[in-house]
Amino acid sequence: MLAGRHRAMSAASRVSPCFQLGTRRSFSSAGQRRALFSRGEHTQAQEDPPRILITGGLGQLGTGLAKLMRARYGRENVILSDIIKPEKEIVESGPYVFADILDFKNLQEIVVTYRIDWLVHFSALLSAVGEDNVPLAIRVNIEGLHNVMELAKQYKLKIFVPSTIGAFGPTSPRNPTPNLTIQRPETIYGVSKVHAELLGEYYHQKFGLDFRCLRFPGVISSDTAPGGGTTDYAVQIFHDAVTTGKFSCYLRPDSKLPMMYIDDTLRALWEIMVAPESRLRCRTYNVTAMSFTPEELVRAVREHIPELEVSYRPDSRQKIADAWPQVFDDSAAREDWGWGHDYDLSMMCKTMINDLREAYGVKGGEHVDSSAAQT
């Protein structure tokens, strides 16, 4: 039925989904946005809830998404997976399975056994890590993608694959970076994400695959430790500010990059998954919440921790940052399916500091002993 719908579409409407003509709905307020998706959630609730598989589930986004999806669709309907031995609380919070994305039969068995409907594919090597091991990045980010795309096609799954600001390069416009523009990234991470975007659009047009993708900016979260990515300084600063009061930044103070707090990130992912297909003129959308430089972030953190000491020692990640967008244009997502962020820089800083003070067991004005700090 889905493939038949797509075959019936006119050739003009399928050549470039981002340029389809038609009336857009603008969402003038968060209330309108919430009302739309509350209606969507109610409709979903009347049907059988989707069975969801999350690959790479023990990374920055997986556990938070599992919690959000389980709250909406039920504990047993969200299957978290990874190749890492999970902590006890992960296993106790809901289904967890071993899933090697390079093993097609392993993934196929999970999809069949758990009757999966949605596949959220987080497994990837990030920017700086991928540059250190290009052959492994190609296997994980490209071969692994091919496996999940084929499974999604074979079993008619709705699939989400995240993309990134790293999908752009030095020849892309940086301020702002529109939804549709030249993409010539200079990292294997970025190259693999452009490949994912184009392959997903191709599978959608040729096979009717329900492929959905968001280009995320730097994601800021207190739930997981920084992973060595180019934007992870914006997570590390909070850990260091709370624990030692000293922070060394590997980017220049004027390096502006788009960012987003994790609660907005996870909500954006859920909203694109439940958005009616009729609202999607594209299969890949930019989403963002704010853009700032390390210097601006330091000022915001010092509103809460004025004694914070900061030094700047740019390393190899500076070259990556210099090729990435400074400001993300996400107007297409806001116009097409009502995306809108909740967290600005001030609110994000307050939330991160409060959460990490609680996690480290420190009060305002205190710091963890530097020898005991774990970041």
C-alpha cells in the first residue's frame, strides 16, 4: 500500500521533496505545536503502539530516548540495544539486547523476534573518533547503515537515522546554513552522514521506505560523559566547572557552533517520527535551538559559577569546527511540522549545573576534590 501511494505520486513532486509546492502551516506558538502533537499522540494511542528498536542505545541519546518512548508506548515496546555490557539499571528499566549492526542476521533475528515497527539507528563513530580510525568508521557508519536500511525495506519499518552539522563542509554557507545547500564535508563522519541522507531519500523514492532524518547540532546533556566529539567542549565545561572550577577548551574562544539541549533533541526526534507524511516536504531536516561561542558559554556558566578559570588550547578539532555551520537555518522544520525549541542558553546552563551538582553531590560554591572528580 505504501509503495503504491508513492508510485502514484507525480514525477514532479518526487524529483525534489524540499521544493514541493503547497500550502504550509505556520505554527505561531508552542501551544499550537503542542496541540498538534497531542492530537497525533492521541491517535497513536488508539492503535497498537509501535515496537521500537534503538541501535547504539548506550550512547548519548539512546537511554534518554528509550525512557521517553517507554513512557509513551509502554516499557516492553522499546528494545534498547548495543554491543556493550549494560549497567544493572539499564537492564531493569526495560528490554535490552545485544545487537551488532555489522551482523545482518543478528539484526534480522531481533526485528523478527520482537516484531519491530520502528528502527532508530544511533550506532556511529563520531567526528574526532572517526578521524582516528577511518576503516572502522567506514564499517560502522556505512556498512552498518546498509544493514539497517535493507532490514527496514524488507520488513517495512519506519526508520530514523540522525545526521549532523558535520554533514556540511567549508564550501557550505555557514551563517546561516540552509536546509538544502552544498554539502562537501571533510571528515569521514560527515561523509558517512551525507551518504545516509542521500541513501535514505533514494530508498524512500524507489521503494517507498518511510525514512526520516534530522541534522542535529551539538547535543548537550548531563546524562552521559563527553565522548570526544568536536562540540563536546560544551558538555565538558559543565563537569569541570562543578568538579574542579577549571576548564581547558580545545577550541578558540570565537568558534561559534549550533547547539541543542538533550530534552529538545529527543522531543524533535519523537515529533518527526509521528509527523504525518503529508507534512514532510523533505526527508532530512535541520533542527537547532541556539548558537554560541566558547567565550559566550563561559560567560553564561560564570553567571552561576563566577570563580570558573578557563584556558584555551585549540587542537585538531579546531579545523573541524572551522568547516562546520555557525548558525543552522531550521525554518523548514518549523514551518512543515511545527518544530520549536524550549531551551535557550540561559535555561540550558541553569539546568546542566543544577543536574550535575546533584549528581556529584556538591552545593553552590563548592567543588569536588580534583583527584576524585570523574568526567
